[in-house]
Amino acid sequence: MFAYTIRRVISGILLLVVMSVVTFYLFYASSSTPERFACGPKCTPTQLDTTKRALGYDEPTIVQWGKFAKGFVAGREFPDDEKLRKAAPEQVVECPRGCLGYSYGYSKPVNTLIKDKLPISVSLAISAFVIWIAGGVLLGITAALFKGRLIDKAIVGLSLLAFAFPTFFIGLLLLKFVAIRWGIVELPKYSDFTDNPFLWVSGLILPAITLALVYMAGYIRMTRAFVLETMSEDYIRTARAKGLTRRVVIGKHTLRAVLTPLVTLSGLDLAGLLGGAIITETVFNFNGVGKLSFTAVQRYDLPLIVGIVLLLASFVIVANIVVDLLYAVIDPRVRLG
Amino acid sequence: MTAPEQAGATAGTMEFGRPAAQDDPYLVVENLTVQFPTHDGIVQAVTDLSYTVRSGQTLGIVGESGSGKSVSSMAVLGLHNPQSTRLSGSIRVGGTEVIGADQQTLRSLRGNDAAMIFQDPLTALHPFYAVGKQIAEAARMHNDISKAEARRRAIDMLDRVGIPQASSRVDDYPHQFSGGMRQRAMIAMALVNNPQLLIADEPTTALDVTVQAQILDLLQDLQQEYGSAIVMITHDLGVIAEVADDVLVMYGGRAVETGPTKAILTLPEMPYTWGLLSSVPDITGATDVRLIPIPGTPPSLLNPPTGCSFHPRCPHVDKVPGELCRTTLPELTQATHPGHRKRCHLVNPDEIYLKEVLPEAAPDLIDEETGELIPELQVQLEEIQQETHDHPTKAPGRSAPRGGDHVRADPEKP
Ligand SMILES: Nc1ncnc2c1ncn2[C@@H]1O[C@H](COP(=O)(O)OP(=O)(O)OP(=O)(O)O)[C@@H](O)[C@H]1O
Ligand code: SF4
Ligand SMILES: [Mg+2]
């Protein structure tokens, strides 16, 4: 298992390297004048030229990638052009090892930006995850156990409804009624967990529910299907034929089998969400990675785009490894190697 | 659903006048009907089926795929989903009515008094639990024992069914077992609580001949030891010949021929059984018996044929006068031999079997020169005729309930 993990981590890193090259070529090589977006609409040709050299856009794409890689491994300094750094040493920004680039849109290193926003998106994703897994699995099982009865139809119908309504609509609805009109919870606002865990929770609750609902709808239907499918398996019949109680047959034998696909799917879904939920963040005015990436694309802030893309990719890669390891723990038939 | 169930229970009490005693059959199935309502209509999987099995005896159930063997046996453990199944009739296991019984009653029965070895050991074991754990679970469910004690019993049981190094294999998962070993593990699980009734649903299918023989021996040994009643479901008449005291032949969800194994295998009286026998090589001990598959397809259970459900495939329809085979369902009536019953309109089945069917299906059994049956078969026939002579007008059976369709898996008593 250890050797397997090491192998997977190494191949994950290689994959990230390849992805960084691909993103560089996709973004840097596709626009002829990326400096235009950085410099602004009223740029004189000289300013444009300076910006271009400050960002390093004057170099061939592969050289830019080389600098990016070097920056990640050993750190680098901005502006990129040495002459510019010499000319104004007081404006030089140090970007230490792990450097993902420098955003001229925000005039900050990409790392700093992400470090600021990531806790918000991660908090949102994790709290939504807890809600959607708890709700999805419980309701899915309930629906399966009452298959065809009113309670099943109600659960399936409501989940369909949650699935059909757009997230921004549900978010605004919750914001307007639950928070503003009825004042049941306070206006959503992000506070740091370490500052005040209680405020962290109460500020997150509405956005988390909003984000969770659409996932929950999917998980209700999946869990219901998995449970029903498993209950018709021969080994469940065997369990019943042994005289086990319904609680053991369902709570142990059935759920044990349902757990496997759920772990896989939810792990990957969570990974996808860690990098931000643009709509939910926008509705509740949470400045997370989702909003950051949105702005980055709007402004054609290439270093920021590349940095976020690679961050998301590494989340997904890590989640894949974790899910595969978990799989081997859960399912005795799976052998790693 | 409750009405027939109550009727059955009452009939039972009136019949015996006392709770089930040692002498009564351990399993009594009476007028069992199992139907599945589906989108296409009602699947009539089992219709009006009755049989009994005594402790220490083995009833073999044969019939082609889809004839209702598994469905009727699952009903014995009450395993059908009550919401999607229509059940009627009566099933009593050790005197306890199963049809309509509450979950509590069923649970204390299942895996304890009555256990089942399921058809497909590949899918019947939980893939995520160690084999020993699954066996121990059955032991702990019905006995107040510690985990360690249950594990010890599981190892013991695996050892007894012939799993090598049972004490280490006990922690293996089903996928680490071979097909034969899984079959044994299923048997170990079924036997761990020494059930009074064991239903074995094709326990040897898909196993090679050696393993098959070992498993049959194992079941017989265990039966000797615990005196259990066994219902052995199989496609294989060879297995029946080896282990069964009585035979029940099913066709399209009904009993079509029943009786003591020897009588059924030597002198069957129903054309479907003839077909079955002809399609199995070497049933009477003769070599080189031709394999003649039964032509045609099994009957539809959604729209069963009118009259005798075998009539579309039966080569002997013409020997019955008029349209009787096509219009009228034959009753399960007394055959030549006592305790032997068949569902067929033919009036002279013995003659047809010996003169027409046997010579074609098993030419080896006929002496070429004289045209007579070979001596071994003669002896068997005479034995059967002797028994017939001894009990000429034997009634359907002392403990047989009303309603004619009845098989008894018990030794013929004078
Ligand atoms: N839950 C169900 N719903 C609808 N039809 C069913 C159901 N269970 C069984 N059947 C049908 O009942 C019939 C009898 O099935 P059963 O499993 O008893 O056959 P079998 O004699 O055991 O055959 P095999 O030798 O293949 O095991 C089949 O036609 C089957 O399709
Ligand atoms: S009743 Fe008629 S159709 Fe049915 S088995 Fe007998 S001869 Fe054949
Ligand atoms: Mg079957």
C-alpha cells in the first residue's frame, strides 16, 4: 500500500507538470497581446511594452514556462525583466519557493491571493459536503425503504424540484426569506474558524445549504437506487435467510455494499467543489476562490488563471488517490498494485 | 391472504388433533400458490403445490429451469417480498405456520430450524465480509454465545465441510475461495445451527463431478448425524437417484409426478418425466443411453396452456381420446405403485413407457435377441410390482390433507 501510494503521488506530480505545460500553451500562446488586459485601455505603446516585459510576455512560451517552473521550485522575483528590476529596485516583489506567479490585476503574488480566498471556499465546500452527505444518504435510504409509498414519492419529488431550480434562485430565496424577512439566521458572512467557530458555522449555514441542495438531490436518488439494487442481491437474501433482523440486514449488510460507490463519488465531488463555487459565492458575496477565478478570467489575468487551474487539478488528483486508497480499505476484492 | 392461511392452520390442527409430534412430517406444504403481479400480467410461478418431508428423509425436486423449484422453496422460509408476491396455501415447518407469519416468527425459524443452501454461491455470499464472519453471524443470531465461540464454531463447521486449513481460511473473503469452496461455505453457513430442515437449491450445479460427489456425501453424513429433513432441488436425475427417498417432478409451477424414487425412476407414468429421464444419460445404470432433449420450450407462466400444461410439447397427446389433453387439466392421481401419483390422462402409461419410450431412449436396456427388458430392470420392475401387490388400494396417505396433489417423503409403512 505504501509503495502504491508513492507511485500514485509521483505520477500525480508528473501529471501536474504536464498540465502546467498544457495550460501555458493554451493561454499564453492563444492571445497575441495578453499585456493589453494587464495594462488597461488607455495604455500608451511605451507603457504596453513595459508591461509586456514586466510580465515576461516578450519571451517564447516555453521560456515563460521554464521561469514558472523555476519559480515554483526555487522562488523568483518580479518584475520578470531584469532591467526593470534594476531600474526600480524598491518595486521588486519577492516570490518565494512554491511561487505560482504574480497577478498584475491584483498587484499581488498569486499565492497570497489563493491563500486568502481558499479558506472561504474550503469552509463552504466542507460544510456543504456534510449537509449533502448526511441528508442525501439518510433520505435516500428512507425513500428506498418506503419504496412506492407516499414518503418515497415526496422525497423523490422534492429532490427533483431541488435539482430543477437554479442555485442562484434557491440562494436568493433563502437569503431573502430565511435571513432577511424572517431573520431566522444572521446574514451570511464569512468569519475565520479559528477566530470564532460559532460565527463560522452561523455565517456559513445558508450558503452551505444552498450549495448542498443540488448535490443532495443527486445523492438522494443515487443512494435510493444503490440501496434498492443491493437489497435485491442474492447475498441480502442470504442474510435474511440466516434470520438476521431487518436492522442488521439493512444497517449492516446493505449499507456496507452501498458505501463503496458513495465514497468514490462523494470524494470526487468534494474535490471539485474545494476550488470554489462561483454562483453560491457570488449570491452570498463570499470572496472565495470561485469569485477569484471568475475575476481572473474576466481580466485575462494569466498567472492567476494558471495558478487556480493547477490548484484545482491538484485537488482532483489528490482526491483520486485518496478515494482509491479508501476503496482498497473498504472493498476486500480490490488489490492495489 | 389471511383466509387460506387460517384455513390451513385449522386444517392442520384438526388433522393431527395435537401439535406436531415426532412422527408427523417436519415440513408440510399444502396447496401452495405463489404469484408475482408484474407489468405484463401475473406470473403464476407455483400453483397448488403440496408435499411433505419427514425428518431424516430426503425429497428431491426436479424440473427444468423456471418450473418453480426455487420459488416454492423460498416460500418455505418466507423469503418472498409480501408486497410484490401473492401467496396462498399453507406451509408448516415443525408445526409452525409460515405463510402470513410475523417477522419475529420467521426470524427465529430462519437459519435455525430451517436453513437454505442457495443456488448460486458466487453471489449468495456477501463480498465484503470474511467467510467465517458470515458463518459466525448465523451462529450468534440464534445462540447466546461470544464472538470467540461463534468463530470457533465457524472454523469447526468449515473444517467439517472439508475446507483445508479452516482455521486460517476462516478469515478469507468469498472471492478468495474457489467455486466448490464457496459452495461448501454456503453449506457450512446453513448447517451451523444444526437445522431440522435443510433446503438445498442445486448445491452441486457448476461443480465438477468429484466435488459434486463429495458434497452429496457430506449432506448425507450430516443428515445421518442430525436426522434433518432435506429438500434437494436439482436438474440432475443422477443426483436424485443417489440421495432422494422421494421425488417431486415439477412442470410449469405444478407437481406433475410424485412418489418414491425407485418407482419414479423405474416406471414413470407421465410423459414429461419420460422426457426428463430420456434426456439424462445413465439413469438406470445402463451405459450409452441416448440423450434426447425434450423438444419445445417451457410453458408461459403468464398465459399457461389450457388443459395439461405439457400438451404443446407432449408426443403422446394423440393417445388420449378427444381433446381432453387440450381442454382439461388432469388431476394428480394414483399411479400403479402405491404412493406414486401422476398428472396425466393416459390410461396405459406403463405399457407405452416399456414398449415405446424405453426402447428408443435406452436401447441398452432391451435385450437385442429376445426383445425383453434386461434382467436388472426386470428385477426392479418386479420389486415395484410386488410392493404394488402388497398394498393394492393404498390411500393417498394417512397424514395427507384434503386436496389431491400430495407427495410424501416418508418410507412406505405397512
Ligand atoms: N420476483 C419474481 N417476479 C416475477 N417472476 C418471478 C420472480 N421470481 C421468480 N419468477 C419467475 O418464476 C418462475 C419460476 O422461477 P424459479 O426460480 O422457481 O425456477 P427454478 O425452477 O428454480 O429454475 P432454475 O432451475 O433455473 O433455478 C420463473 O419463470 C421466474 O422467472
Ligand atoms: S395429459 Fe395428455 S398432454 Fe398431458 S402429459 Fe398426459 S398425454 Fe401428455
Ligand atoms: Mg432455481
